[in-house]
Amino acid sequence: MARHPTHQALILDFDGTIIDTEWPGYAAFQRLHDELGLPPIPLVRWQSTIGLADDAVPIDFFAELMSQLPDADPAEITNKRRRYRDEYVGAEQVRPGIIEWVNHARDLGLPVGVASSSSPGWVVGHLERLSLLHLFDHIEGTSAGQVGKPAPDVYLRCAAALGVDPRRAVAVEDSEHGVTAATAAGMSCVAVPNRLTAGSTFADATLLALSLADVDPAAWLCA
């Protein structure tokens, strides 16, 4: 007997969930610190920032870095960090299970969206690079002046744009801040850690999985 969807939408985080851009961001800063002879950034400090509004994270770490290099050119350091980050991100591919989940949702006629702490341009650019943009019905990012995760705002905006009740959407996240945002919006949330968030507890997640490829999308999207 055919199974019918009990949910109205699938909404995914982007950074660290669709592709792992979290590790490249951390690795770029660590590479800079190493080149400049500065102590490494403790992993636990970086982990505490994952999932927050994108513009806040590099600014805080960059300000700390520059305070230790009063004679350095900020523009030169910024460009080098971005170059390293983009080099690492460019080598990343779609995380396991993502395409299968998105295609299953689309086969069921469910809209699929992205709710990200990053800017819409960052998300769209990478989805275009990976030839995935056509799979998503709406991209919702967090622009300057908007409240980021762990507030639910970006998830609520995405659900509204997709025309669905957020309580009838399934979210996929990689960070504790993201899980908090999704569940605060009323969504069920599957947490799938990446290399940086693997040690997190994800107490608010509906399900914690080591890989999305290990979770049957029909069990979540259908009765």
C-alpha cells in the first residue's frame, strides 16, 4: 500500500549539513595562526560558535587575531583567510544521504527549503557550484540585521515562504544551535553531526544519527 506524507516540507540547514563548510572555516583560521606563529584556537571555543549567525563568528576570531598582530594589514589577513577557506570548501562534496532525502521529499510532492545562518548569496553560490540549486524550492539565509540561530526566525521565514505550517516540517541540522532553532520553530529535527560537532549532545534533537544515509527518509516524511 502506498505511503502518504505526514509532513508538509523538508527544510535543511546548509553549512555543515548539506556540505561541510564548518571544518574549512576552522582550518583556515588554524592555518593562519600557524603561519603567524600564534597559538591554535581551542576546538571547544570554535565548536561553541557553530550554527550562529555567520557574520559574528569570523569577526570575533579575526578581531582577536589582529589584536596579537598590531602591525599587520587587516585586508591582507582577511583575504588570505578567505582564500584558505575557499580552497578547503571547494574540495567538499555533498554529505551522505542529503540527495536521497531531498529526492524522496520531491517524489512525495513536498517542498524542500534551506534555512541557513549564512547569507543567501553564500548558500546559492555553493548550491550552484554543486549543481543542486534546482532541487530546492526556497533558500532562506540570515542577512545583516536579522536574528540568527539559535532563534527560530530563519526556520519560521523558510516555512512561511514554502507555505507550510512549521509544526509539519522536518528539519535536518548539524549543530546544537541549529537544532535549538528548528525545535523552537516547532519542527521535528534530525541531527547529523559533522567533523566539528561530533562531540555535541544534541539534547533537543528528535533523532541523532551519525549519517543521514543511515536514516530512512520515508520513516520521517511518511506514515
